Amino acid sequence: MKLGAFGDTHDCQDEDIKEVVSDEFIPRAVQVIVHTGDLFIQHVKPELYSGFQVNAVLTTNQANDPKFSLSPTDWRFVRPGYHQDPPKFVGNYTDPRANADLKELIDFLQHQRIYNRIIPITYGGETIWVYCGHERSFDVLVNPQNVSDFFARVNQVRDGVRLAFTGHTHHQFVYRHGNITWVNPGSIVDSWSHTKEFATVDTSNWEVVLGRLSNFEAKIQPVTVGIISDTGNVDQLDSGFWKRLVAEFNNRGVTHVICCGNFLPTDIGRKEFNHFQVFYYLLPGHYDNPHKPHNWHLLSYDHPVVEIGGHKFYVQHEIGPEYANFSEIESKKSFSKLLSEYKHLDFIVAGLVPGTILQETDSYVFINPGDARDHKYFATVCLPRREYTVGTVSS
């Protein structure tokens, strides 16, 4: 199944919605649309969505609004639970049983909040269960620990949920952990990139594309950068990995490759990469190959920046866990010195975290493609339009 997602349409023009649907969703063979919230009543018109099946997330205020009481044909309004947050209890009971009962009540209310947002989406005989919410994206901004807690609770509420959509923060991200992929498609109105943002998800291989429609005109020729991390001894475990990875890159028009860490010196100069410009980062204690081909370029700890397609990439493998454990607010503070040292830094690329993190901020994009050795993850960045793909090397 191919899903298209966008949200935060607010008071946009009808043409903005029609443009994303006609210019992006239809050519990309999207079959079902998810609207992640902040949908105004004037945009509840099936003709704007070319007759697609639409799953539209309602906000708390809209849940009891008579104007949203009935959905159009082939639409579903996804309503929030009655309790958006568990009630605040003050104090601690001296009776252990009372404390246990209180905890059970809070857990029940938290589960109910998630339960109401989990829906089945069916197309062509295939059914997937998807969490469709709105404000949950703030967990990424404020406390990343809430991300793992959220994933755990989703699977407690309903086993088998593989996909989650949220909106509200007006910027794009992908978090992939275990079997769940969490996507914020960004915003049609007032996005951080000043473009009309959207996402597509292909459930056949769980590939996610974060795209955007822009009015900007760049003079730079388009290039696509493939990014991998933590390949380790993958060649010993899966002798066909590199050939299949190159096939994935070729299908996406990749011209440059970044290997951002835990990349073995024995893989320097691989013949499969002869037609790419390759930039690689070696961990401390690993030594470069002095006889490498001319298309291979070492990124050192002291000089970890490469410019590709007019955009600067800062590559540092070890900062992945640091970023994963920071809130977005904390990471901005932590990277403030880095951002002042390297002017107009567009991408920070890291590794070491098994899952995928692709996080847009107001000044840079953080990319941890995920573990290639164990999970076969990779990412691509298409410049200058800044379209991002996170994918898995097929078996």
C-alpha cells in the first residue's frame, strides 16, 4: 500500500492541497491519504483530494464540533480520546494498594488516549493498523525518552502497529525504531522550510519519502547523495549487500555517497562504487588506504565537512547517541558552537544509533540513517529540492 500524508493546512488555499495531490501523490501512485490535523472545515471537500480515501485527524476542539460530526463518503475522521492527558493527582498515598490502583488508572487513561488514534487502513485487500495523531510530535521536541515510551505503549495497546503519523510542529521527521516507523510529513502552511511539505510511505518495503513543493529556483544542477552508516563486517555476513545497495542507489539517481562511520578500511575502493564520488569517515584506530581510487575521499575528525551540490554536510559518527538522547531544544544548544564554526551548515550526519533519525530543524537537518549491517538501512538526499528518503536494502 502507498500512503500519502500531509497536514497543518490551516487556512491555505484550495489550490495548495490540489497541487500536492495532483503533482506529487498521483504521479507517485499514492492510494490512500492521511491528513495529520489542523484541517479547516472549508477543506473538507473530496474534490480537493481527487476522490482519494482520506483519513483526517481531528483536534480536541474539533472532536465535538457539529461541523465535523459527519465525514464525507470514503473519509474517516480520527477523533481524540475523551481524556487527552491523565488527570493530575497530587500527593502519594501511604497505602501501597492505593498507589497501585492510581497507577493502573493513569495507565488505563494513557492507553485509551492512544487506542482512539489507532485505525485500520484498508486498500486492495491489504489492511494495516496505523496510529494517526496530531500533537504527539511535541515528544520529539521536548523529551526524546517519550519517543521510546510512545512506541512501547502503541504496541501494548495494539500489537502489530507498524506506522505512526503526527503533525502540529510544522517540520518533518522520521523516527524508525524496531518495527515502528513514525512520520511527521511537515506542514502545508508556515513550514520551517517555507515550502509545502508532504510524505509518502510504501508499506511493501517501509520506504519513507519526505518531499516538498517549492517556488525557489536554484542554479545548481540536481544531485542525489546516498548515506550509510555502521556497515561493519556486513560483507562477511551478506556477500550480496553491496551489490543490492548500489542497485537501490542507482534507482534513485545517486551520484555521491557518504559512509559516515563504522566503515571498515577493507571496504575502501570497492569496485561497486566506481561510478560514485565517495566520502567516508573512519573510526579512531582505523587507517586509510594509501592506494585508494581517486573517487574515494577521507573525512577526518579535524576536517569532517564536505560540500555537495551547494550544501554542506558535517559528518561525525560518534554524535548519534548524543543527539538521540537530547531533546531538539537541547541539541540546538549543544550544537551551537558547531553551527557558529561552520557557517551555513545544512546537514549533520551521524551514526551509531541502530534506528533511523531524520529530523528537520529551522537551521539544519540531522540524519542518522540507521544500522546497515543488521537492519540494511540507508538514506538519500536529493538536492537542491531537499527530498529525503529512508529505505531498506531489499533481500
